[in-house]
Amino acid sequence: MPMRSQSVLRVSAISLAVGAVCLLGACALTPGGKSGNARVPEPAKPVDLGRYVGRWYEFARYENRFEKGCEAVTADYAAGEDGLIDVTNSCRKNGVEGPLDVSKGRAKVVAGSDNAKLKVSFFGPFFVGNYWVLDRADDYSWSIVGEPGGRYLWVLTREAKPAASVRDGLIERVRALGYDTSMLRVTHHG
């Protein structure tokens, strides 16, 4: 691989990794610094990590600068042999057929949280990002993820294109959790 291509890939990987940390509440605000929920609730249910791992599709999110232009967003979680969770976030930039950006990290469970709160790291040993599973389906077909500041929100599903009734129900659940649903941006999948 030519030196210039390696450099561009490194810069792209670093940019995506920085964005991934922000994704989990470590920096940037939503547009205009607006919080979507001034009173973020505690997670509603415990999480069985064995059922939570696997592929999730981003149905909707609060727009943020590190996911700007991202479509076809997925998150893959796998149990690591060391008790941590391997995290792989992917998105297509500038449309569902655009170039793929991938960021890899690790997550650990916050003690006493029934596995519903995790700390995430995309930069080595420092687990600084908050990942709260605020609610989930009993069958793990959807999940609503946030962080304690109320600035970020992700609605995840196991299907890239959930049925209209599921989408409507998820938006209502987000509203019931105290979030401003007008700030939701629906993610497009191919």
C-alpha cells in the first residue's frame, strides 16, 4: 500500500475513533448545545449480555458532529475472553453506498448496574465513555441507548428496516423516557 494511502487510512481511523469516544458522551454537544433530555432516567431493566451481544442497526439518533453524514450505521458487540465487550461501530459516509468507516473499542460493565451501564474506550486503557441501555425489548429486538448528560441518544434494532409499528412504538417510548423526539434523525439503510 502506498505511503500516502496508509497515512490517509490512519487519519481516517483516528478521526473515527475520536468520534466514537464523543459518541459515548466524552465531548461535543448536539447542534446548538441543546440537551434532548434534562432528566435522563436510570435504565429500566437489567441486561443479559449474552442476549445483547451481536449486531444492532441504528434506527435513529440525535444528530452529532462525529456521525455527520453517516448512514447504514451498525454496532457489533462480542464477549471478549477477558470479560470485556469488543465493540465495532461502522457507518457509510455520505450515503448508504459511501465509503465505510469502522471504529473498534472495548466496553466494561459498571458494577452494580445489572449490566445496563457500561464504560467504553476507543483509546486503550481509559474507559471514559458512558453507554446506558435505558430500555430494551424483552426479546432484545430493540434497545434505546443514552448517556447521563441527555445530549446523545441512539435507537437500535436487530433489523435494518423495522416495521412501521415498531418504529412508531420506539418513538413513543423515547418520548416517554423524556427525550425530545423532534431531535431524532432517522438513519437510512440500503
